Amino acid sequence: MNIHAPVTQIPSHVPPDLVRTFPLTLGSLTSSDPYKRMIHDIHRCYPPVFWVPDVYPGGTPAWVVRRFSDLRAIYADDVHFSVKGFAPFAMFIGDSWDLVPAGADAPTHDQYRALLNPLFTPVALKKLETKVAEVAQHLIDGFKNKGAADFREVFAVPFPVSIVLDLLDLPQERMAEFMLWEHMLLHDMNIENIKQATRNVVGLFREVMKERRANPGDDLVSFALNAKIGDRGLTDDEVIGFCFNLFIGGLDTVTTNLCWQYRYLAEHPEQQAKLRANPALIPDAIQEMLRYYSPASTFRTVIKEIEMGGVTFKVGDKVMVCTTLGSNDPEQFENPEEVRFDRRATSLAFGSGIHHCLGHHLARRELTVAMQKLLAELPPFRLDPQAEILTDLGGVIQPRSVPLIWG
Amino acid sequence: MANVTFVQPDGRAQSVEIEEGFSVMQAANNNDIPGIAGECGGCVSCATCKVEVDAAWIARIPASTELETSLIEDEDANVRLSCQIMMTPELDGLVVHVPASQYR
């Protein structure tokens, strides 16, 4: 683990002993379960802050911070850290839009959130309740008698994605194509693929915007086109940034958590039995698995020099905000490598501070409905012992398959 | 300074001091009160700082905004987001009850 990375150019403010390889870098693939050892080994072997030459998308350097308390401080600090450029998609294709709201700093960010928060509150989401339950039931009916399935393919992808496509009023029959773009954007280290996927998504939404301007509907694209901040409407760049943000935020993250949760339950029959016997434990169990399997990382850019963990971050440095590490910090969580359903801890699963995930109420609802229905409808399930599971590392840590068998 | 008491589900009570103008959520976070998460830092988004305001105090708390109400699924009207309760001299001695979990 404790291998120093071979680099040619290290900036003078970076102490050479803090230059490390980082196993979670975008484009890496593992056949092991990174949450069993890899994450915890980083905490055991690495300093609180270290410098990785190729961890920022595109293969450039960034600091990595692993302590929960330091990460929470970064999330709360918009004087030293900017979210601009946290995901360089627009830059890759020569566009100038920023993600809305994730790529905006205060005070613009707060105006966006004031506009968007009411759309994603538990009460606002009540109208989706029936839909969410119906989609889950329909998908489960399709595979429950088969005795075996790749859970990722039959449920973890189509369940949350069909709900997001519905919210955006995009055609369900193009789901496979959209998911390919999503994979190219978030799990592919080939920069040409990232660029192509970015162009595809932007092109899609420019078309949709044109169409919704002519025929506004009840969907989120129409909402953005008609929304007002004070007395101004959103610019085209802002609407694109909003749609792109929903596309990368909404199509992958719930899928990822579903994959991990059912892999965990398949590998831990005693924990699965506990939830089957007492479904009232499901929300707390989900909260704990969200902590343990926090999958996402974002980036900040230093806009004012600051010291952290004994090193100086210079203006322009990139800093990785890795929820996976923060949510498994042994200084914050007792024995973080244990999944304890009664832990009820606050983690970084949805981030922290003003950028805290806009969609987290929807995500929690989907995860809860999924678990209630799956445990009621499927007999006890386990992992197919023949199958090898590959996991993509990087900005979102996600297994490529979850081969379950039951009955 | 004003005083707030947090009562845990097991009845254990902790009293802390907070400057007026700060929220009850901040009082909890500054003093490591268990059970109050405050994930979004008080921007009325995450609903992880819920408390049940003691019946003796609820009448003195300003009414909730529509956004706050839409974040609380609980039927109990005394359940509020503690980030939206700002301490004032009138609230000195406030008692709030911490839920068993913020995530259900």
C-alpha cells in the first residue's frame, strides 16, 4: 500500500514524502471488494493529507484528504475552496457552463438551491410514492421466479434510472444508451470517451430544451426553462448545467448504493435475516450501509492559501473530497469496517454543508421502498460463488455486476 | 447567552449555552450533542436536525416556513428543524427532545 508514486514534476510546496499512489483513482479496476480492505488500509497506512499525481479527472494532480473532520471543514469553507471546476466536463469540450447547482459557489449557489430545494422535499416527493412502488414491483415481478440474476442489470440500474427519466420526461426506451453515456462520463479514463459522452448529453438536452420551449410539460427541464431567480430567467448555460447535473447525479448514485447494499446482504445472510425478521430496522440499516459504502468523490479548487494536515494548499491546487474515506475514518467512527445497523451515525454519504445532495430524500425513499419490497418478494439470496465481480474505482465506486442466486 | 436543554430518548438531559442569534442545531453541533446531525449545515435541505419541541415551549417558537414544513413528514406539529429555531432572550431555558433516529 505504502508505495510512493513515480513522478517527474512535484511542485515545491509538496513534501516529497507525501506523494503517494492512490488505489481509488479513476480508471482503476479491482476484482476484490475495495470496502473490505483497501479503504481501511489507506486509513491505516497513509498520512491525513497526501498528494496524488494523477487523481484529478484527466490524469492531473490533487491533494487527497482522508479525515472526516477535515473533509467537513472543507465542505463548510467557501472562503478557501471553490466548487468551480469540480467536474471538468464543460472544459473538456470547450463549453463554459457550470453544473447547476453543484458547480456554483455562494451566493449564486444559494439562489439555485432556493429554487430547487422545494422540488425535492419529502412532501413534494409524496406524489412520486405510488410510481416508485409500482416501478419496483414491476421490475421484481420480472425476475423473482428466475432463481438467479445480475441484480445490477435487472434492478439496480432500471429502478432509479426510470424514475429520473420520468422526472426529466426522457424516453425510457433509450435507457441503455443513456447508461452507456453515463458510464463513459463517470467510469472511463479515456478522455476522448468522456468528451464524446459530454457532447452526447449536452446535445440531447439542447434538443429537449428546444422541444420543451415549444411544448412545456410537467418535467424538470420545462421547470428550469420557466424558472426565475428574482426577475430573471435561467440562461441556456444554466439550464444545460442543471440538466447535466441531474444526469450525472441521478443516473448513477442510487444504482451504486443498491449494488453495494444487495451484495452486502447476499454475503451476510445473518444480517439479511435480521432485516427480514424486523423490517422496521430497514431505514437505520440503509443509513449505516450508506456510510460504509459511501461511493462518491468530488473536487474543490483552492482559491486562498490554507494549511491542512501540516501542509500548505496553494491557490489553484485541486483537493479531492472523498466521501468514501471520510465515512470510514477510524477517528470518527468506532471500528468503521463493521456494518452496525444500530449505529445511526452521520456520515458523508450525501456530502455536507451547502452542497449536501439535493436528491437525498428521493434517494433514501427509493432505497427504502426497494428494500421493503425485495425482502418481501425474494426468498433469501446469496452471491453466485462462480462469478467474479469487477469494481470500477474513481469518482463513483461501483461493481459491474451483482450476481445473486436464490431458492 | 441563552440556555437550551436537549433530552435524549433515554431521558438523559444536557444543557448548553449558546449565543443569541445562533440556531439550536448549531448549539447541538458545537457541543457534540448526539442525535442531531445537521448534514446540510442549516440551509433547510437535509432535515437531519429534527427535534420535538417541549410542549411547554412550542407556543413561543415562531411558526415554520412552508419549506421547513415540507421537509418534515412527522404528523406531530411540535417536530421542528432545529436549524430553523434561532435563540432569542425569550427562548432562554428552551427544552427540546432528540429523536431516536434522524433517518426514518
